[in-house]
Amino acid sequence: MSRPVEVSEVSKWYGQVVAVNGMSLGLEPGVTGLLGPNGAGKSTLMKMLTGQIRPSRGRVELLGHVPWNDPDLNRRVGYCPEQDTFYEWMTGRRFVTALLGLAGFERAEARRRAEAALAEVGMTEVGDKKIGGYSKGMRQRIKLAQAIAHDPEVLILDEPVSGLDPVGRRHIIDLVRKWGAQGRTILVSTHILHEVEAMTSAVLLIHHGRLLAEGDVHEIRDLIDEHPRLITMVTPDPRALAARLLTEQDVVSVRFERGSRSITAETVRPDEFYRRLPALVLQEGVEIEEMSSPDDNLQAVFDYLVR
Amino acid sequence: MPIHDLSYRHWDGPLRGAGSRWRVIAEAGIRLLLARRRFAAMLMLAWAPALVQAGILYFALTGVQGVDLPIGAQFFQISMAIQFLPLVLVMVWAGSGLIAGDLAAQALPLYFAKPITRLDYIAGKFGVIVFFLLLVYPAPPLALFLLAAGVAPDLTFLAQNWWVGFSILGYGVLVAVIGSLFILALSSMARSARIASVMFVGLVIFSDMLANLASLVTRSDLPLAFSAAKNMERLADAMFGLPSSVGIPWGLSLGVGVLVAVWSAWTLARRIRPVEIVS
């Protein structure tokens, strides 16, 4: 059986600007994070998936159908756009109900579903307030309510947690995880990596319209073995340790952290570096009190891959 | 212990068919405008002249109170001319913000993420404005015509003027359709109803001024074809079978109207896209 979302050799260009460049990927049911900096092509890819723009080349398939020019497919797809300027004069409840009407539901069913969706995102009590009076978090949640209200199989969420406070972020992350666990296929874009780490380990990294890496965070982690890695160490004598480390060929830089006893070394052969450390401590008497790698954060993985 | 299936289950209840998608947009737009008290009051006021005319018509046809006024094509054409002001008001009030509001709210990606097409969207918006234009432009004279047919003492009125009803309907629908497309096109070119309104009023007034000036300078009636008001007048005269003071062929006026409609449709097709491409 084919995957719910298949993208084959897809390119999209606007005049001479290439937004997406020969991208191929597939999504399984569950949550997949789409990572990339601003302008990487995330929104363009999402708009091609929802049939809002047509690929210049290649083929996009959603649930076995080509989404372009197939509005009926949108009955099975929920889309949460990035922008949050809506009809400011409209109440949240009416906004969700009106969009359910567009999805084809009769008025009574639309009202019932709008209530359920508002309850799902925790907006029941403020549903009758005008959107103009909503906070950023409420706006994000009302967008999610309209995306989920018609019970779609596939959810395309463009930056759903951007600008939210920690509580709001936690709430939405929990919702996305829950929807993913229900068997929906969810693509969540963000350029803040720790957000997606909290939702899923399945990630796609894109940059300059190209797919840079895909898979589990750990698989991506393996890909960077050939790239320099940062290792931070706390020591009573940072200068002595720095001088010692710089005698090794694999260490390409050492940075002192202002006002602390830690240094950050950059190595191009991390395995060799880690193997050598015990000998440094035991045989040469170098003192290392703490050691950590900022690379544990996905941000570092991304930085390496796009370098 | 029963174990429930929590996986995705698609809705298999009734859904509206593809043919009625535009209606959802039209109904929502109409309901929304009717909920505005000032707009609703304006719609009611638009019928006030027709009420006065109804009184005149009644007395003229029944011969009471000594009112002696011929009730024929000219009476109904004047009735339509009176409705010109409400027509313009509705176009500005209801039409100018129909698409501009959606553009300002960046709502098009949301619309087109639902199972509707661009044609559904345009048809829905068109449905809103054409409904109100028909309500204030041909509907009052048409109601007057039906009243006249009802209160006339015999069938003479209908026998002599049966075609006037069709003239009212034909001319009213023509103006409403072209006017709706035009104001929607202007609305799609702006992100604010105010700008679209200024563009509309400016174009109507400016075209009339320019056409009159050009007509004076060239000492020819042909430049009057650039005036929206003059073209409407010429077409009305032709459809009501009356002599016209506008010296241009009615076919030319109709051609200008068709051209405006085609330009409007082209503009709408070009501007209404789910994604705004910034070059």
C-alpha cells in the first residue's frame, strides 16, 4: 500500500526563483516534522500538498490523488496556515462553523462539529469572542480547530506553535501528538527545532528548496559523523586544556566562554576525540569536570547539514 | 474489557454536493450583510421611491383623485433611473469589500484549503452582490409593473405594455450582472473596501467627465461611449423603446458593457488565487 503522502521529484519555481528543487519524500501515518529556516520552501511544499499551487515539475500525491485541481480531496485534508490575520470581526465559533459549511456540512452538523473542535483545542469558553480580541495563542488554536473540525485524514500544519507561550506550546504539542496517535498523517513545519523534537522523532530537513535529510533524529545524527562537532568542557584551567587540545590534528578550533571555566572545542573526528579523552585525563592529568555536546540539540544537526 | 478503535474514521454522513459549494459563500455573505442594521435600513429606504410611485400609479390607473398620468414604458424607465442611487450605494457598500476583505484577512488560502474551486468562490461572491443589486434595481420597478397589471381596470394596460416587464427584467439583470462583475474586479484589486469604493466612484465620475469633455472638444457624440452613465442611459432608452438624447448606437453601448464584463472576469480569474505570488 502506498504512503498517504508521496512527493516525487517535485520542483516549484516562481520566475527565476526556485522555491522547491527536485524534492522526493513520503510520509507515513503519524507526525512528521518539516524543518528548515525561513525561505527553505516549507510553505511552498505545504501549499503544493494542499493543492493550492501546482508543482512546476514532478508529482505530488495525497491519499492516492493529485491534489491540484481536486478540491474534493480537501474534505480529507486539514490545513493550518502560517498567517493569523483573519476576519477580526468574526467570533471564533462562527469562523469554524463557516469553514465547516465550506467543507460541505449542513448547518446543524457544522455547529456540532465546531463545538467539538473548539472543545478539543480548549476554546469553548472564548468561542463567542471576536477573533480581533484573541491572543496569539488563541489564534493558533482557532486555526487548529478549523483544520481538525472536519476530521481530516491528513493534517498540514504550518508553524502551529510559533509565537506561543510555553503553556500554549505544550498544549498544542500534546494535541498534535494525540492526533498523530489516532492514525492521522500529520506534517508540521517549524524552524524551531526543539518544538518538533517534542512532537516527533520523524523529521525532514529542507534547505534552499532541497531535501537535506530525512528519517529519525538519530539517523540524521549518524549522517553528521563526517562533520565537525562541538564539545564543551568545564575545567579549572581552560587555557592549559585549550593549548593541549590544539596540538591534535582533528581539533580545528577552541572557543573560550566569557566569564566561565568552560571551553568549546570543534573536532572533525569526534570518535577519535572521545577515544583520546580518557588518556588525557588519566595519563596527562588534565582535569575535566564536566563535558557536554551542544550537538545533542537538533539545531546543531541542522547547522552541520546545511553548512 | 472492550477495546475501542481509536484510529481515524472518516465521516460518512451527508455532505453538500459540488454544485452547491458557491451557495454556501453566497448565503453567508448575504446573511452577514443583512445583519448590518445600517445596510438593512438602506435596503428598505431603496424601496421608498417605489412606494411613492405605487401611490401615483394606483391613482393614475384607477382614475381616482383626478390623477392623469400616462403609465407606460417611460414611467417605468424613470422608476429605474430613480433606483440608480441605491444601485451605486449597494455596489459601494456591499460589493467593494467582498473580495478586498478576504485579501486583507489573507483568507484565500483558507478558502482554497476547503473543497471549493476558484469558480465556486467567485460565483459565491457574485451571488452576494447580484442578489442585492437585483433587490434594489429591477425589483422595485418590476413590483410596480406587477401592481399596475393588478390594479388596472381592464386588460388594456397589459395588452399595450406587456413587453415593459421584460424590458425592466432584461435591463435590470444586464446592469446587475455587469455591475457585479465590475465591482468584484475592483474589489479584487484592493486590500481595502475603501480603496475599491474610491476606485469605483472615481472611475464612474471620471469616465463621465472625460467623455463629456471629449464630446465637447470633438463636437461628436462618439466619445460618450467612454461614460458609464451615458452607456446605461443609451441602453435603457433602447430597451424601453424610447428616443434617446445620447447620440451613440445602442449596440456600441452594449459592446462597452460586454467589454467591461470580460475585463472584470479576466481580472477576477487573474487575481483570485490561493497563493499570492510576490515577484
